[in-house]
Amino acid sequence: MPKIQVFGLDDSQATRAALRFFRERRIVATFVDVRKRPIAPDELRRFVDRLGAAALVDVESRAYRDAGLAEVTMDPAGLVARIHADARVLRLPLVRYGDRVTAGRDEATWNAWLARPK
């Protein structure tokens, strides 16, 4: 059985949709609420290395606008620091399957993972 980890917020609609996606396919997904248990630096680095720091930030979120990040230019290290400071700026959910990762709702990729297990 594939080992799926979903990082998100329990009140996030996109996170709940990802968990429902895997549950409907009878896949047990481990959920980590990043508000209660912040994402580990090594785990976050895995997402940044594969997707880039900019892909992890939800530029349309209210937290992003309220923090004034739309007017500021940041390097990847600055974005990672901001993500550690406030998980609400993340593009949720972050989903990991082995070394494969996605940010945001990406059901096409998740289906591909399940069709051809690692």
C-alpha cells in the first residue's frame, strides 16, 4: 500500500479534499496539521528542492496579502523563512509519496501515483 503524507491545515478546504481523495480510493494517508505541528525543516527542504520555494507559496491567499508579501521581492531563503513563520501562506495541501511531491490540489498527479505504485 502506498505511503502518502498530507501536510495542511485542518480547516483548509483543499486539504480536506486531498484527504477525501485518498480515502475514497482506500489509501491511508497520514495527515500532519502544520498549525499544530510545524513542518520539519528537512521535510520543507524536500518540497523546495523539487518544486522551488515560489511554488509553495499561495500568492492568492489572504495571509499572503495581509503580510504584504505581494509588494516585497524575496529570495528563496526568505520565502522558506516566511513559510516557517506563518504556515497560512502555504499553497495547500503539500502531499508526499516517497520522493515525489506536489503542492496544491493536483488530482491528476495523485492518480498517476496510484496507477503506477513506487
